Amino acid sequence: MFLQCLVKGIIFSNGKIWKETRRFSLVTLRDFGMGKRSMEDRVQQEACCLVEELRKTNGLPCDPTFILGCAPCNVICSIIFQNRFDYKDQTFLDLMERLNENARILGSPWIQLCSSFPALIDYVPGKHKKFFENYTCMKSYILEKTREHQASLDMNNPRDFIDCFLTKMEQEKHNQELEYTVENLANTVLDLFAAGTETTSTTLRYGLLLLLKHPEVTAKIQEEIDHVIGRHRSPCMQDKSHMPYTDAVVHEIQRYIDLVPTNLPHEVTCDIKFRNYLIPKGTGILTSLTSVLYDDKEFPNPEVFDPGHFLDESGNFRKSDHFMAFSTGKRICVGEGLARMELFLFLTTILQKFTLKSVVDPKDLDTTPVVNGLLSVPRFYQLCFIPV
């Protein structure tokens, strides 16, 4: 696949550089609150900003793509750059547009073509050219921010992820392996920035489409919100254990949309025999997450959106080993904990404050993805956010 040329960072690197960069990123993200109360506070604050932005739509039909992208993007920005952006900031608008466009490209059939015939990349014009143009512009912005950080760096008081990486660079400057370079910093930050924004925002956008399609599900969530949280207190992660239906809906949204159907590319590290096939060391492989998320033995009628897939007979939340929306194994999503937190808090906060109204008959809404490329992207739709 053409993205494999992005050999630094976390997502598409491998070997020693991947291992070291992933370990550093996990430790640093935890230091800045991932999985802790401080991170929950950031997400709650951004949820309030999201609500205020949705109020500005005045209950009129709107495309939620941009607004739903801003919230998770700002959470990541607060970790990487130490600050969030105003939703009208022009730099922010440009970054969001490039992220959204790249998500559309990753969901297009062109990506499947490039995966099958990688030799096309250098000789045939196509959407991958625009993808790399966007990627280069975003990377230039990160390099500019890195230079600003270098000029004001205090290694004893790191302000954000970039400061921590620059400090590690200084500590490792005599290391011949050179995992800690400005180039690797830029790619790592861009991986966190892009993955931490697009996956969550696309899931939220797809989730709201499914809730419009199934108003009875939305009504049950809001009933649970009224019972557990009320209309005035901000939702928190402690509420999750008392809201099994909402928890089940969030899991079912992720299962049903099958966000990354073929997972990211992997490579076998040694010769392996699998179902009478010999896979030689170094072979690139794509694993099907669809095969587990849509396993009809675990999820009866998997093509149907049904929160009951994650509820037992008593209405309690039911875990499933087949839930692999964040992949599995050593390369499982670095930001899984943050994404789970955002999906629950953003979704419950929206449904606490608004009634969702479709601009067409819910029966006419199409919940199939535009195209199954690398990402499953929902079809264009509009909705109205009616204040409760």
C-alpha cells in the first residue's frame, strides 16, 4: 500500500523505530493524563464547547462533519501543542479541511486500486497526489510548531508532547540509532493528530446517523441519561457503569460501522504456517476486522444495528472478545482509552442537550458506507440539533 512509504512515526513504521516510538508515545500520553481524571476534565470542557457550537446552528439543518471533527481534534491539540483552537481559527479550519479530505480519500476505491497495484503511484495521476499534498502541508505546520518549541524549550518543565520529544532528542543525541529525530517527531505527531481526530469524529458522525435512523434507540439513551445524570450535570466516566444501554449502543456503533475493515497493513516477523499455508517472513498481510465484528455466531444478524448484541438477558452490558474495533495485539490503537472516553462523553453530552431531528424520513436514511476503502465513511446527511 502506498502509505507504507511513511516509515517513521507509529502507524506505518516497524521494527526498532516502531517499538521505541510507540513506547515513548504511550508513556508520554499517560504522563499528560490519558486514562486519568485530568484528561477527562479536558474532554468534558471540550464537550461543553461542542454543545455551544451546536447551539449556534439554531436548530437548522446542518452537516455535522466539521463540528464533530473539531472536538476530538482540540483534545489532541491540547496534548501536542498545549492549546486548543477556537472553532473559527483559520489555521484550524485549514487543518480540519485537509484531515477531512484525506479521510474521504482513504475511504475511496482509489485506495484499493493503489493497494493492489502500488506501481501505479509514481506514474498515474490520482487522489493519492492530493493526499500527499495535504499530508505535506500538515507536516510543515507541525515542523513550524516544533521550531517554536525548540526556541522556548525548558527541559525541566515540558509543556506538551512536542517538548517531551525534544527533551528526549537532547538526551539521546549521542545515540547512533537516531530514533529521536525531528523527522520522526513530525511523523509521530501527525499520526497522533490524524488518527486521534478522524477515527473519533467519523465514528461520532456515523453514530448520529444511526441514531437518526433508529429514534427508538435514541429515546432509550436519553431516558437513561435522565435517570442517571439528569439535564444539568455534565456526564462523567463514572456514569458509564450505570448506563449499560448507552455503553452497548456505543459498542454497537463501532461494531456496525466497521471503521477500518481490513485493519492497517501488518508484516509477519517469521515464517509461519496458517491453515496449511506457509507465509514467509516479511510478507505483508491485511487482516479482516470485519470477519470478527460481523461474526454471526457471536452477533446474530450482524447486518442489523442492534444494541442487544452487547446486552445480556437482564439488560446488563455484555463484553465480547470479538469486539476488535481498535484492532488487537501489540499494535492495538495507542489512543484506545482516549477514544473510548471521547465517544462516551461527547455522545452523552450531545443527547443530554439536544433532540436529534432528521431532515428526511428516518426510513429513507442510508447507513451503508460511501465505499469501503481503508476507512468506512458515512454518506452525506444533514440533521437538526434541537435544544432540549
